[in-house]
Amino acid sequence: MAVLQFGDHFCADEHFGLVTGVAAEITGHDSGLHFHNKDQLLSSQQGCMVITLDNIKYVLPPMRAAWIPAGLVHNAQSTYLAHYRSLYFDNSLIPRLPRKVKILDISPLMRLLIERMAFWPFDKPDIEQLNTLNLFIEELNQASDAHLHLPLPKDHRLQSWLAGINNSEFMAPTLSELSKQVGASDKTITRIFNRETGMPYQSWRQQWRLLGAIELLSNGMSISDVAHRLEFSSDSAFIYFFRQKTGVTPLNFLSQKEGS
């Protein structure tokens, strides 16, 4: 069966069809760092996934998917309930598929194709997959990239702190608070973030805040509750911040999610 329950064993590399699809409802999920020997497309039909690839954090609301080439180490997490969908592609298809990480905006057609393929039985004959698969590959290669992401620092002094906020927090501390937590000066932390993420810590913190907002909104939290959770002075301050960063209001973002 393609529908997995908690505790079910699944290994994509043990299946040999052109496409192997799985679907599951997951809460409080953390896959840990791992890789597959097949290309993978990861998405959520409802709720939000967070994925880390090449030391970069991405948020996957329902209108986005992650394309993960074979052999790439990654980690997928879900704090709230997510309707997880994952597709794995036989290596014979490699010449037709992207060879780099892509975070994709999903068209309505692509969303329907993912949903259909995720529920295919594992023993579905390849000949019966071809029409849908060919249409999916065409949509995949034409899909536009989404650019909301966050590079993560690699410095050893920040790893314990980063693991803690990555697992449980939507707010990163101020620079002075972080300095006290990790025992490094403000200047040292600023130098680390500039070198390893390409942005000063304050900009990095604001991007972390934005990804947290997207995750919370995607999981059904109200605009007022998100504004409070992320410590904005008012709903209007949050709306202004969100629109500056994304080009749309939180309400328009939610409308896109519902219509995707």
C-alpha cells in the first residue's frame, strides 16, 4: 500500500517501479539526516513541512514542493499535522529529471498529479504509469523556483543553539541574547553570520521569523496569533513585515494556499 501508518517500514530503494509514491499523515515528525538512491519530490497537501538541504532551511507550505536529487543528505520535519506526500523516481529517468535542488511553486495540475501518484500501489505496472508520469515530468521541468530559504551557519559554537531553535522555536533571540547563550561576542557572531550565511545576524533573524510565519500560517494559526507568537507589536506591524518580505499580505498568502 502507498498509505503509510506510524511505525510502518518503508525504504524507497526496495521498490523498483518507475515511480514509487507514499502518503501519510504525520505530526511531530523528524526524519533525521538521511539520503535516498533515487530522486525524490517531497510536498504536503495540507499543513507545512520544513526541510534542510545542503545546510539551507526551506519551508514547504502546500503550494510548494522540494525536488531532492539522489544521494543528497537532507532532513524533513513537521511540528503540526501535515498530509505528507513523497514520490521517488527510478534511476532510468535521470536524464529527464532536474539534477539540482529545486524548491518549486506547484501548479494546480501538478498538485493533482502528485496526489494521484502518491496513492499508486507499489506494484502498479510501469506501462500504466507512463501517461501520468510524462505529464508530471513536463510540469516539473517547467515549474518556477521559489526563493524563500535560509542558509544555516556551520560554526561549531552555534550548533547546539541552532539545533535547539530548529526543533522547537519560531523566534530566534536578539544578537545580545545569542551572545550570552553561546558565549561569544556580538562582533564574533556578526562575523560568523556574514561569512557563513552571507547576511548579518539581524537580517538572518528576520528571515527566520518570516519562515516561522509561513509555517504557522500554513498550519492554520490566525494572523493575530502569529503576530503575537512572533512578538510583533501589532497585527498591522506583522502584516507590513510579511508584505515587505513576500510581496503579498498574510491573507493573500492564505488564499493562495487554499486555492493551490
